[in-house]
Amino acid sequence: MRKVLLSLLIILTLLPNLSFAQEVVVDETEIVKAKVLEVLEQKEEDVFNTGIKTTVQTLSIEILEGSQKDQIVTIENDYMTLKQGQRFFLFHSIDGIDGISRYTVKDIDRRPVILIFIALFVAVVLIFSGKQGLRSLLGLLGSFFVILYILIPSLLHGYPPVITSTIVAAIILFFAIYFTHGFNRVSTAAFAGTVLSVILTGILAYVGVTLSRFTGLVSEEAFYLNINTRGTLDLTGLLLGGIMIGVLGVLDDIAVTQAAIVRELYDSASHLTRREVYKKAVSVGKEHVGALVNTLALAYTGASLPLLLLFSSSGVSNSNVINQEVFATEIIRTTVGSIGLILTVPITTFLAVYMLKGYKGKAPASHIGHHH
């Protein structure tokens, strides 16, 4: 319950230039790290007579940073149960009228765990794939750099989301394909095929989102973003851009695989005509697509599982459930992504058949197959 009140408080403090009859005094707020020194009291309380029990703690904490660094204060916590010695993030606000400080537990500090798993991921990639894995990690870093320092600032400055996402998608694909698989004609065929597929996916996404009249306000994050930017962002356009960026991984997968298959067919059977190579490569691609479409659909369904359970327990009919924008968005996202994935096979195979005939360069054979 307190989290809801805190959210309302944050919204109010983020709304600029409010006009009232008297001068508005805005609270000072900060989110800082803190540490539990001692659990002074812990008890179970009923939430507004709903029968739902929540744990309420009285904690002695030390503030580790910010304007009140090193101070020890006592707070009440009904958000999440904390233990002695545990570090967490504290929301601290100072009332603009009476100057009273208020403290609320924001979240626990998960960064050490996150860093451990990132290090484990890097180690497994390097041990299993060696130099190839190192190139993959460099490509991944390049992709995140483009997203964080090009895509997000551009969108926040009001650039057209669809055009911006298309350009950024091409840059991400450049990093993902060339850094991982090398600068060769096979990579070029895969890159060209994926870019064309992304453009077609964007067109399909635009048609689907427009006809469905999505607002883009399907999540709490979108709601807060709309408030923070005073409604200046095109949330529908952001939804389109998100669909395009979201399918890049699987499009990259299928495109590189198809280009590598064509290269291997030419190497092992140079007497085959382009038409014969195309048919054989597409036949393999159909098997790959079947697995990837299933993967894509299950990934989106898994992300929406809590909402599915919520609606199922409410007694709403299935037809009404899928009509809700939050689910309809995922259906359009899945179908558009799957169509783009399927189209990648013939497009990339066609380009590779003509680009790789007689090519004697090194093929990224180690990447033929499924790797998600």
C-alpha cells in the first residue's frame, strides 16, 4: 500500500510548472544507499481488513550517501522484509513546507548479484567460444552502446521513433554480425538480408499498430514516461520501435545461419546451380524457423504470464482478455516478429545465393544451427 502512495508522491514531485493561486513549494527528493543496522521490531499486520497479511518492520539504518550521509535514523518498513546488515536503496524526501524528512524503502541492492551473473556469463562465453565469443561480446557491447547513447537520447529529443529505430537497428546489426562473424561476404549477405527484413517488419508493425489503434500506454513505465516528458513523446511510435528492436536477435540468428548454409553448400557441391542451392538452403531454413517462431511466441507469453493469471482469475472471458491492449500488443508483436522471421529466410538465402557463388573466403561454419 505504501508503494502506491510513494508512486503518487513521485508523480506529484515530477510535475513541473504547476499553477496554483499560491506559490508551490516542491519537496526535495533523493534515492540513496542505506544499510540495516538493527531490526528493532517486526510484526504482521492486516492490510485494510482485506485478510492479507503484511510484515511491518521498525528498522535502525545508516544512510551511506547523499545529503544525510553517515546519519543513523529509525524508519518503518512495510514494503519488503529486510535483515540486519542488508544494503538497500532508500527514498528520502524533505517536505517543502515544514522541512520534515520522510524515509521509505525503495528496493534492495541487487547490483552485486547482477555483476556476479554478468561475470559468469562472460566467462562461459569465453570458455566455450574463445575468440569467437570475445567478438560476440564486443558486438553486444557495441549494441548496448548504440541503444544507450544514440537510440534513447534521440527518442527523448523527439526524433521520429520508427525512422530512428530503423537506423539504430541497422547499426546494431552491423555490430552484431560483423564483429561476431567477421568482415566477409557471408556477413554482408546476412547483414543485407536482415536489414531488408527489419524494414518489412517495421512496415507490418506500423500497419498492425495503426489498425489496432494502440495508445502505447500499456505499462507503468510508459505511464511515468508520459508524465515525465509532459506528453511530448510519441508512445505509439515508441511501441513500433520496440517491436523492431525486439526482433533483431532472432532475425540476426536466421540470417547468419542461412548465409552460412549457402556458403557450405557451394563449398561441398560446387556443381549445384543457384536454384538448387536456394531450394536446399530454404529447406533447412524452414526447420530453423519452426523452432525460432516457437521460441519467440513462448518468450512473449512468459513475459505476460502474471497478467494472464490475473485476468484468468478475474473471470473475464478469453476473447475479452486478448482484446485488452496489453495482450493485443504482445499478439501483434509476436505475429509481426514471426512474419519478419519467416521472410528473412527467402530474402537472405536469395541474396547469399547470388553473392557467394564462387566466393572462396572463410565461412562462419561454427554458427550453423540453433544458438539463442
